[in-house]
Amino acid sequence: MAELQQLQEFEIPTGREALRGNHSALLRVADYCEDNYVPGLPDFPCQYLSSPPFCLPVMSSD
């Protein structure tokens, strides 16, 4: 029971905050990449990661 309380009171909220911080940092990286790299790339098909804003150009293997 003490483990569950530790998870609920500390581990889960701490992990949630870390995820929020990482998400925010990744959004800033995505914005930076779009602003500095994407406009100069040719129109390759995109491979989506977790959601459409994270579109990476991929070259065809054909």
C-alpha cells in the first residue's frame, strides 16, 4: 500500500511534469526546424511520427 501511495503522491506527478517539459521542448525544436530547415528542402513525401506536425522528409528508396 505504501508503494501505491508513493506512486500517487510523488512518482506519477513528477513523471507527468517531466513529460510536459519534454513536450514543450520538442515543440520548440520542431518550430526551429520548420523555420530554419524545412523551407529549403525539396518536396519529398513525409513520414509522420506521432502526429502531423512532426513530419520528416524521407527519400524514396526506388
